[in-house]
Amino acid sequence: MQETFPDIERTSKVLKLLGDKTRLTMVALLMKRELCVCEFQEVFDMTQPSISQHLRKLKDSDLVKESRKGQWIYYSLNKNSEFYRLINYVTTQIPDQEETIKQIDKSNPTIRCGC
């Protein structure tokens, strides 16, 4: 059976999204676990609306999904996306984000934002 791949135009758009350092880092962090916006704020020197804008672009491309837990929204990778294998491969080619996740866990920003 022949393996099918997404078309080149959509793949190009996804690669352009991942060409942004912030979005690439977000995706790499989401390979480790789901995160809320305040946890991303712990990593990036950005406002909540800026982070939400990056996440919206990833979500609109079906790379990221969101789930509501009470009044808070958590983001995770969409493992059913046709681009998940590509994301998985790309994130193996950049530095691991485990230390960043440990920093997030240590500072525990969810206590401050109420997540």
C-alpha cells in the first residue's frame, strides 16, 4: 500500500508557520505536554494576546487543539493532524525543550493565573 502525503501547498504553509521561532518553540514544548497561555508567558517575553495570536495560527492550521478545563483553555498538539509526523520529525532536529518544561513546572505560573 502506498503512503499518502499532504499536498505540497499545504505542507509549505505549515513549514512557513514553523519557520517562526516562537511557533516552532511552542510546538516543541507541546511535544512534551499540554500548556495554557500563562505557561507560554513564562517562556516568551510576550503579552497574552501575542501568544494567543501565535496559538490561533497553529490551531487554524489544525496543528494544535484546545480543551477547556473550567474557565481555562489548554493547548496540545493535534496528533490526528496530517502534519503530526512532520512536526514530530522537525522537533527532533532542534534542541529538546525538557529544561524549559522543568522551568515552567518550577515557577508554576498556573497558580498565579488560576489555571
